[in-house]
Amino acid sequence: MKDMKRITNALALAVFWIAGLTTVVVLGAVILYVFVNGIGHLNLAFIFTKPHGVNAEGGIWPMIVSTMYVTGLAMVIVTPIAVLAAVYLAEYAVQGRLVRIIRFAADTLAGVPSIVMGLFGLALFVEGMGFGFSVLSGALALSFLMLPIVMRTTEEAIRAVPKFIRWGSYGLGATKWQTVSRIVLPAAMPRIITGLILATGRAVGETAVVIFTMGTMINTPLLPTDPGRSMTVHLYQMAMEGINLPAAFGTALLLMVMILFFNLSARWLLRRNRRMQG
Amino acid sequence: MSHTLAEHQPGFVPTADACVKIAVRGLDFFYGDFQALTDITCDIRDNSVTAFIGPSGCGKSTFLRCFNRMNDLIIGTKVEGLITLDGQDIYAPGVDPVDLRRRIGMIFQQPNPFPMSIYDNVAYGPRLHGMKKKADLDEVVETSLKRANLWKEVKDILGRGGLTLSGGQQQRLCIARVLAVQPDVLLMDEPCSAIDPTSVQKIEDLMAELKSTVTIIIVTHNMQQAARVSDETAFFLQEVMGEPAMLVEFGRTADIFTSPKDKRTEDYITGRFG
Ligand SMILES: Nc1ncnc2c1ncn2[C@@H]1O[C@H](COP(=O)(O)OP(=O)(O)O)[C@@H](O)[C@H]1O
Ligand SMILES: [Mg+2]
């Protein structure tokens, strides 16, 4: 009887261990694969020069600029809207039907397949509003994708600020807005920024939305109305159209490095914050 | 102390007695359907320390939060009866609780410094109320920290985070933060139950120094502390679970601890002493 128990226990433990290990192995395999194939191609010239020739030899600088530009602009658009919406939801809204509807809408929006969002962006921004294939169209469509993520993480960050800290502020004769803007938002800031970084990582890796809205033209965009090609789209074309596989792997490796950087900095921020607040 | 029926009528404002800072008449308090306090009547004397004692859950914190209308922040609460501050009804329609809270500071059981520097914690209130000049702020920060018995320990580390201090220091920082807005009344809800003995001593000392200018009300579970620091004591009791609590006895601390008039007060005090 006792032996059975011990064996079941050990077995269960082994199963969990293997399941956990699988995750690590898969991640390791993907990283290793991309690394081995891409590292030979990754150098300063690859990063900082333009592609040339029919096979897009050379570097991917325009794609890096396009990606950063569209992501940065999307951040600028999404941050104020998401934060204001979250403040409203967490602090001001009477917790009732309307709030439940907004939250449900955000969750559903987060679940919309990105290719559908791309199609929507094409219809609304590229054609409807006449922004054409441009960084602006791409950023607007991406911001739709980021909005629910940033809004929900911000709302949770605001709710996580302890009640007794707010009370300290109210007790000194602060109004609600003073309390929210001077105490609650700064206290929630590290977690809000973490949410933003994670959403940014998601946006950098997004393909479907930008192919429909920013286009595929190899171009170093200057104005928001200029078209561009994101790194992911470039990767797709290099690989699927068999033009230049090494360039595809080089791009993939750089993308992974960027996203890894975003995730690590988000973790670092959270950790530092936890240490500071004890 | 006896009160006539007329004094229980809504809208009645007791004549401003120079010695009475806060007057409470026939106060009932409700959390939704649950009545937490019934028919509380008492006078809090100016420039004195009043202790609220009683078992857990008898509404001491609830009553304390009535004075600065902190209960307004809890949805579904209702106050009936009258509370006056310097003869003015604090629940009158024209009264803004935000203004009231500048005059009535509050210290909580759990020290709650803001996640910012020591200096900014203390300067928070004055800044809220429009103080901008660095020299003015510097002065308020220094005076308030001195009054809170914390200056010596932090004068060289004002830029450090308030949360890096020890629990007892944090509590004194919270006191300094409240003193910086120069309240006439200081409400302290079990301020010493979560901190080290050295800080407790320092807080008791500062209470004695402050009471010449500030009226202090302190909730405490520690009978010795109540006896040490207070001039008057109020004993609250919820006799039946689910029923509202009431004020059993209110009087000079020396009398309450040596010759309580009510048997229930005596039981509570002796029970606690040993
Ligand atoms: N926010 C609240 N909502 C509902 N009931 C509450 C709330 N806070 C306190 N109470 C109830 O009111 C009564 C008095 O509580 P409290 O004032 O905290 O007592 P004390 O401070 O004397 O321990 C208790 O029965 C408690 O459960
Ligand atoms: Mg209490």
C-alpha cells in the first residue's frame, strides 16, 4: 500500500518534470535552430545597410526602421487611450453592466485573429480613411491589437495598488484625481510599463496586421504616411518565395533577440519593483 | 454628563463650548443593512488625548472614520445623528469632506508611506494644497519630522525611499506627513500595534508634546498605553453579535481605570490587566 503510494508519487513527479522539460527543450530547440542558421549572416553590415539586387542581398536596415517606427507609433497611440480607459474602469466607473461590457469587449478584442484585424485595418485605414499602405495605417491597426493587452494589464496594475496607500492620500485632503495621478499611477507605473513592453514585443512579432496595412515595399520610411516593410514580412517573403534563405534566418535571429530583450526587460522591471516595495 | 432630548434632534448644534473640540450627538452608523453603532453621544475635549478602547469589532475604527468622513469612501455607508467640529456640523450639505480631511489627520494601524522619498512623503500634503517654494517646503518637512520625533534619524537620508525605513520609523513618517498639513485633530487607529517598542515610546512622547496644539483621539488595544497617554477614555462594546455597538462609558481616564461606573467596563479592564 505504502509502496504503491510512493510509486504513484514518483510517477506523477516524473510526468510533471517531463512536461516542464518539454517546454524548455522546445524553446531551446527553436532558439538553437534560428541561432545556428542565422548567426553566420548576422553582422553590422546586415543590420545597417540596405538590400540590393533581385535577391535582396545586403542588409535589412529599412525593415528594422519600419518595424521600430510602426511599433513606436502604435505605442504612442495606444498608451494614453489604454491608460485613461484603465483608470476609468478601475477608479471611476460604477462597477456594473457598462464596465462588464467594456471588459468583455476588451477580452474579445484580444482574441480577434490578427489576420482579421489586418483585413479590418486595410478596409478602415488604408482604404476608408485613405492613409494608404503606410506606417500610420500599420500603427493604427497594431494599436487595436495592443489596446486590450495594455488596458487589462494597466487596470490590474492600478487595482494592485493597496487600498491603505490611497487612504493615506485621501486622509491628507487629496481629491480623487490628485490621489489617482500623484499616488496610484506612479505606484502602478512599473507594472504598467511591463504591460507596455510585453505588448510591444507582441507588436514587433506581428505579421498579418502589418502586411495588410503597411505593405511590403522595401523602403526606409521617414513620414508616417510612407510605406514600409516590417522585419516579419521581410522574413516571410525571403523564406516563402525562396529568394534568400540566409537573409530570412538572419532576420529571424534579430527578431528573436529583440523580443527576448523586451521580455527580459519586462521581467527585470517587475523584479526590481518587487524588491523596492519589499 | 447628561443630555436633554432636544440635543438629540437632527440639526441641533450644541453651543460652541470652548473646551469641546468635537461633539457627537445620537450617532448611528450603518454598513448597508448592518448597523455598526447606535446612539453614540460624547464630547471630545480640545487639546487633550482621548482613548477609544473595547474588544475587536466593536466599531472603534468605524467611529474614528466618522470624524474625517473617511467612511464616505466605503460604498453603502450611512451616518445618522450629529457630529460637530468647533460647533460646525461636519455632515452638513455644504461641507466638502476633502477640506475636512485637511483639518483632521489620520494615522492607520499599518504604516502606509507612499512609494516615494522621505522628503516627498512629508511634502505631499503641503504640495497638494499649493505650497511650491523649495524653502517653504524644506522648512515644513524639517519641522514636521522634528515634531514626529524622526528628524534625527532621517535628516541625512531625506532622498531615500520611505519604504526603506523600519516599520516604526515608517509610522512616524506617516505622522510627520499628517502634521505637515497642520491639522487641529489627529485620529490614530491602533498606531502602535505593528511596530517596535522604541518607536512606540517615541510616538507616546510625541503625543504628549503635540497635545498642546492638537486634539488627539487614539484607538488602542493596550490598556497600559491608554492609561499612560490619555486624559479621557471611551469604552465601546458590542454586547450581541450582529447588533450595533454602543458607548458604554466615557470619562476621565483616571476615573475609568480606578473606579469605573459600569460593571462591563470594569470586567473589560480587569480582564485585560490580568
Ligand atoms: N467596510 C466594512 N463593511 C462592512 N462592515 C464593516 C466594514 N468595516 C467594519 N465593518 C464591521 O463593523 C463592525 C465594527 O468594525 P470596526 O470598526 O473595524 O471595529 P474595531 O475597530 O473596534 O475592531 C464589525 O462588525 C465589522 O465587521
Ligand atoms: Mg479597528
